[in-house]
Amino acid sequence: MPTPMHAVNAPLVGVPGSRHLLDTPTLLIDLPAMTRNIERMAAFAKSCGVGLRPHVKTHKSAEIARRQIAAGAVGVSCATVGEAEVMVGAGIPGVLLTSPAVTPSKIARVISMAAQAGPGALMVTIDDPRHAVELARAAAALPHPLDVLVDYGAGYGRAGAATPAEVLELASGVAADPRLRLRGLQAYAGNLQHILERDRRAAAAAELRRTVAGIVEAADRQGLRFEIVTGAGTGTHDLDAQANGFTELQAGSYVFMDAEYAQVLAGNAPAPGFEVSLFVQTSVVSTRAAGWVTVDGGTKCFATDSGVPLAARGAGPDSRYAFFGDEHGKLVVPSEDRPELGARIEFVTPHCDPTVNLHDAYHVVDGDTLLAIWPVDARGRR
């Protein structure tokens, strides 16, 4: 049976200089940088008086979730039932499933998780009254109500009630059913997170907060209490931590950062600075061509939806990456910066979330030493 790469690298844990000896391509976490990111976001949220429920779709790791909780997060957000199952199974508190789980098999898994987690430890979102009916019917098997947030379609329109009136109608239905417990409102706008110009991003975020505040006020007038108002992301965290709107943030990518978010947040002077802490290490496998070298990292280890990786370590500042197939990348380099055969080149990922999902394990480093290998627990979990 083939030996997994992380098993090949396992004997290097704790060996000085082991960062330069790893089998590649390898997903790396710079532990000190990631720890600072976790602490900075937690301190920022606390200073603003809002909760932090970071999205685990970024890292899919129970170990990283534990560290976020230890730093002060109130829970975690999960995009899929499979991610939520991993977090509940690991004993992570305050799990929020941010996407609708509507098929009979998914609803059955939700009910099983709710029973395992206990009262108040798992929350789900809805955007359709039919979904609410099915959840309530299934929740009759629980010894406690199932916690529900109503999802408002604030972003791309993938899901969420289309209007404030629909939100209130759904909330009324949940509040009237003893098998369900209304906890609040979700209004996550993924389409705002990557607006490059800060002024435009701020204006769009402010417009959403006004809408959210209006929904909450209308709910109050109807006697509906939204204890939780959750949303925001890494791109708008500092904007949405203001007093009028959200009670908690769902930021996720801040823990790692990537090429796109580093550019988006470059001008966020009022907010804490986050560092790139996630890299993919590759090896130079061919130097035979003029003008470039070939590395062993292609489309099977980098997500391709947000541009190309950025060379970060082992290559000169004028080096440029280009996808070169499934297994390989082309690193165009000036002749004076040409790396040697076998040289290790590390890259900033174009988009951290889907890049992580291409790897089985994290290789956790501090300086030049491999400290640990952590599994990507929820890789591929739906």
C-alpha cells in the first residue's frame, strides 16, 4: 500500500532544519504567524464587543478550531454537514451550519448531530418554510428543541430569504413551533469580501448593515428576538464590527490569508494586520529549459479560481508562477535568480480554502523546524 506523504515526513518532526527536507508538494503552516492571526482577530472582536464564530471551511481542522475557541471564539461556522459532523465529533462548542441541509439524509444527520452535541450546541439555518416543517418533524425525536437561524440572502443569492418580509414570516413560523427554537438571523455577504477598493467595500457593507438593522427592528416590533445576528467575513470584519448590525463575525480566511485577501486588506489601516501563514512547498524538478524551472506543484495542489500562486520563499522577487499541468508548475525566473535542481520553493496560495481541501495534512513549522503534522480532518466532507 502506498505510503502517504505525511507519513514519509513524520520522522522529520522536531529535527532542526527539517523544513528543507520535506517530501513535496507539502502544505505548510507557519505556526507563530497563524497564532498571531488567531489572537489578533479574537482581540479585535473582543475590543468591539462582538462575538467571533470563525468559519472552519477555511482550515477544516479540529486542532485549529480548538485554538480559535481557546483564544475566545464563541463557536465555529461550518459550510457543510460533513464539516459540522467533524467539529461536533471533536467536541467543538457552538457549531453553526451556515448552509441549508434539506434532503432527508442530510436532515437525519443534522438530528443525529444535535442529539450528540446537546441543547444549544448546534444551530442550523433555513430560508424556506418547507424546510422548517421538515426540520421540525425530524426534531420531534430530540429531547430538546433544534436551534434555528433564519438566513437572509445578503450575498450572491445562493441561498437565503429574498426579502425582509420573508425573513420575518419564517421567523414567526419557527418561533411558533415548540420543536424549534429561534436563535437569530444570518446575513453573510460573500460578494462583499473581495471588493478591492476599500471605499466601495465600506459603502456596500454599510448598506447591508442598515438592511440588517431594519430587519432586527421589525422583528422586535413583532415580539421576535434575534439573539444572534451573524455574518461578515475577513474582508469586512472591521466594518461589520460596528454597533449597528451584527452581534458576531464569521470571518475565516484571516487565520491563513492568501494572495487575494492580502491584496484586499492591504489598505485596512484601522484593522489588525494579518500575516500569510499558509504556504505550499514545492521542489524544483527540472532546470533544463531556458527562462524557467519546473516545480512539482500544479493544479492538484493549488486552487485555480483566484489567479496563480505567489512565490514567497526560495525564489527571487521577480519570479512568476504559471500553471503547467496537473502535477507541475512553471516558475519563470531571471537568470541571476535561477534556483538549482531540488531547491525548495514555497508559494502563497491563490485561494486558501479550496487549496486546503486538496491536501491530506498540514506540516506545521516554526522557523526551519517541522513541529507537527495535523490532519485536514474535514477534507472532502459534504
